[in-house]
Amino acid sequence: MNLSTRAARPDDAAAIVGILNPIIEARLFTVFDTPLSVEAERDYISMFPERGVFQVAIRESDQQIVGFQSMEPFARYTRAFDHVGVLGTYVALESRRQGVATRLFDATVGEAIGKGYEKIFTYVRADNDAALRTYLQHGFGIVGTAHRHAKLDGRYIDEIVIEKILRHV
């Protein structure tokens, strides 16, 4: 699949919600538990932190958004974590295993380094083997397991804590 990437814009909200809500509703890939509205997503994009990185992947053949990554500064209540970003990666269910994540990682990591980030941090559901493999293939390492970290539909879910060091200083 031929893909391009660019920064997310508020008018991408409907396409992003169209990707994210089926993932939420599947109850298998994320710990998000409530579908999002287009208006809420538009507001989120409009108010996205200046140091954040929010990339969309666009399928060239029809100009459809088929995935996105958003990375925000981690723990903005202190400057001690200014070098760390927290990442989320989402690919349309029908577009998985077609190189979308790879294009997004390339774009996000490049922009993150340009904005002074030294490390990316995130969590992956312990039962989402495909997502964990994807992150590991893109240079993330496992830090550990947060046991019973999420509770979705009355069921506890462990999350794997992972990180990628972008540069050593």
C-alpha cells in the first residue's frame, strides 16, 4: 500500500473517530472504553499540545486516512519528564499488516526527535500480541508488566509497559 503521512488537522476528526471507535467497540485492542464523538476529537486535535506529535497515515490510492499516532508530553505537571512522550498507535482494522504502522513510526519518531524528545513510552494490552510485536519490531523494549492495570467490562487487563530510547545524551 502506498502511504503518506502528515500532521493531523481538526477536519480529520471524522476519519480518526471512524478508525478508533471500531477498535474501542471490539474490546480487544485498547483499554479505551467509550466511543468518541467527532466533536470531541476535533476539540482534542485543536487543543493538542504544541510539543505533541499527531500524525495520520493516508492511503495514496483514495486519500483515506488509514491510521494515526498521537504522542503527548508525559506528565506535564513537572518538567522532569520533558524528554518523554507517551504514544498511542491506531490502524484501521481492515488496513493492518500493510505497513501503516511503519510509516507512522518513521514520521512520529523523526518529528519527536526534532522536538527534543529522547524517549517514547507507552502501554500495550498484554493480550494484544500483534501490537506488542509491532512495537518491538520498531525498536521498543519491554520495561515490565502492570498487572491488573485496567478494568474493562468488569475484567482486569494487564498492560505491558514499553519504551524506546530515541537518543542517549
